[in-house]
Amino acid sequence: MINANFRKLVLGRAVGNAGDSIYMIAMNWFILQLTNSALWIGIMNVAIVLPGVLLFLFGDSIDRHSKRRLLVAVEFSQLVIVVMLIGLVALHIKLPGIYVGLVFVAALFGSLSYPIQDTLVPLLVEPDQLVQAQADMSIAYKGTDYVFNALSGFLISLCSVLGVLIMDAATFVVTVATFRRIKLAEPRQQHTREKSLYLNQILVGFKIISTDPLLRLLTFASVVMNFFFGGLNTYVVLFGRHFGGSIYYGILESMSAVGILLGMTVVYRQLKKLTVRQSYLIGNFGARYS
């Protein structure tokens, strides 16, 4: 790989993303066991997904502070949240709202780690190495995400939710230790941009979307598709229980991972022969009606 510091970033990203996947799958299954309610599974998935929508609020703060320190801080914060979840599960606390709230906070910190890592990459590699570096980061992110989404269901059947959360805490310990070892002389931060200016830039982006018919259509379609994917995440948990337990949940997640990987390779190669409009319509139709 490109250099030692970049290797640490990739390793930390892979292990940290495995940790994200493990506690999300484990807590979905735990909430189902605790509440026996599809509504609470849906609420848990909202708590997992919603932080990604809020990331635009933190761009200015990321720009203003040390990227390495921020990265260590957000991963350590996830470790603290997972330790709290371990304590609650071990004490048999049966208040689903507390678990949902903690998972929301953990997911917020987890979502923040990705833009922070992306801003670190240009500081660790040469400009002509950026394409390869981003490819390596993407593999570390997507590969571990799919693999550990699939493995988590099997791990729950072997070790219980509590055992899986303890393993998860260990992944965040490794991640924090790895990111702390990155040696980086970051450029001195320039605090010239006012907060109000940053918020105005965000509003300009929303205004562009609202005034452009094509962007409005694409945004609406993306919202609808994400809504259905969120519903699918809820039903995968319910189907796993219906079929016989968490091991079937793992099998379903495995099939989802295989489907995504095939879509990114085989299907993508076929669709890119078509126009963008045709590819977009076929992709959305297949996802919606399959």
C-alpha cells in the first residue's frame, strides 16, 4: 500500500467499519427480542440512518480542527457508547428508547468518521496517488461493511447479543489505537470563514435543488428509494426471526451483500452501456419491484 500512515488509515477504516456493522445488526436483533415490535425495528433503523442526513451541519467544524484528533475522538466516542450498551444489556434494562437513543448517537459519530477520513487522504498521499488511495479506502469501507453485516447474524447465534457487543468494543479499541499511531503534520487551520457564511452556502445548495426540475426529481426519487430500503432493512430482521433465528438473519444479510457486489460489478458493466437516463430508470425499477 502507498505508505505507512495511509496503511494505518485504511486498517482503522476497515476495523472501525466492521464495528459499525456489528453493533447495528446486533441492536436490530436485540430490539426485536426485547419488544417483538416491527415499529421499534423501524425506529431503530431510522436512528441508524438519520445521522447520515445531518452530516452537512458538521462540514465547517471538520475543516476547522485537526482531522487526526477528530478521527480518534469520534471512534473513541463510539467505543464509549458500545460499552454503555454492553452495561445496559448485561443489566437486562428493558427500555427500548434508551437503546435507540444510544445507537443514534453512536451512528452519528460513525457517520462523521467517513468525511473526516476522506479529508485526511489528500494529506497522507501524493496528488498522483489519490485515485488509488480512494479505491483502497472504498474497498476497506464497502468490503468490511458487506462481510460483517453478513457475519453478525451468525455471531449472534453463537455468542448472544452481549458477546457480539463485547467483540464490537474490541474493534473500536483497535481502531482508536490505530488512528492514534498516524503521524501527520497538518497545516495550520485558517479560521477565516464565519459560521453564518457556511450556513448561507448550505442554503444556496438547497435553493439550487429546489429551483432545478431535474435535481428536484432526482432528490425526490432518492428519498423514495431510501424509504423503501429502510423498510427492507426492517423486514429482513422480521424474516430472519420467521425463518428460525439470528442465523437466518445472517443468511439474508449475506444474500444482500452478494446482490450488492453483483450489482456493483456485473450489472454495472451492463448498465453503463446504456444512457444515464436508461440506467437510472432500470436500476430504480429493479430495486423497487424486485
